Amino acid sequence: MFISFEGIDGVGKSTQADLLEAHLVGLSREVVRTLEPGGSELGRDIRKLLLHSGHVDARAEALLYAADRAHHVATVIRPALAEGKVVITDRYLDSSVAYQGAGRILGATEVRDLSMWAIQGLLPALTVLLDLDAASAVARRAKTGDAPDRLEREKVEFFEAVRACYLELAAAEPERFLVVDARLSVDEIQAQIRARVDELLGR
């Protein structure tokens, strides 16, 4: 099974992915945890360029994400799935569609087409979208005290556009997406996610 977690920065993706991984391991499933960008050795170099460098042209940014994703799928995700493992990734193609397509105004369709070519059409069985308004997400990130990366420094309007695009994507593919209100408690969110995953596992 292939599961992706999506949402604007600060919604709690990593926390929920950790809890889901523990749940699946408890069911004797072998889990591969990964992320984008940076889920491979090449990807870690690309991640530095994308998140911790100076200015990156919007189209170059989209192409770098696509390059990371192509290598990630070829070297990490597909091999793990072929071995019967569960793959959980923090971000996947929907991030590019939302962040570069809508946030950077490059066009959601164009960016999706680029990513679909890069991944040879491999989509998750489930995409968990943790939904939260941009202002609340920005406030959450500020409380962590972590230095923001290049994308996290964008204005709240940027994240509003990204969130709106995510919701449009979810509405267009309800069979793949599970949209969860990120204002709920950690346990309430996890309960919704586990219920959907257990359903997919036939439990």
C-alpha cells in the first residue's frame, strides 16, 4: 500500500505519519517512511537546493521537484511496493500541484502533467490531506521556534492559494483523498486516518 500525507506547512503531517506507522507495524506490516523532497541520496542534495539556498526560479523549482520525485519513485517507492511493504511519504505530487501550480501560479494542470510523467502515473492508494487555514498554520509553525525554510517564509496569501488548490484536488478525487480537519486533536485525526487505512486493508 502507498500512502501520502499532504497539507500546508504546520498542519501536523509528520506527527500523524509517525502514529500511522506505529499502527501498521503493530499489525505486522513492514513500513517504509520517506519524504519529498529528500527521500533518496540524490533527493537530499536537491532538498538543500530547494529549501536552503537563495532564490530559485519558479519553473526551475518545479523541475527540481519533479526530478527529485522521479528518482524517489524509481529507487525507493516502487522497489518497496514490489516487496510488499507499506510506503508512507510526507508529500508527493499533490504538493507540487498545490505549491508550484497554485502558489507559484505556474498552472495546476501543467505541473501535474510534469509530475505524472516523472512518476510514470504511480498514485497513492490513499492521500491524507490535513486541512487548516493558512493563518493558523503559520501561527503553529512560529510556536516551534524552528528557522523557516525558503518556502515557509512565503506570505500567508501564498499558503491560502496552496490550501485552496489542495481542496480542489481532493474534491476532484474523493476516492483517493481523505480530508481531515487539522483543528481536531491528534488522537481524533489519527482515528479517522486509521479507520480509512484499515478499510483499505480489508480489516
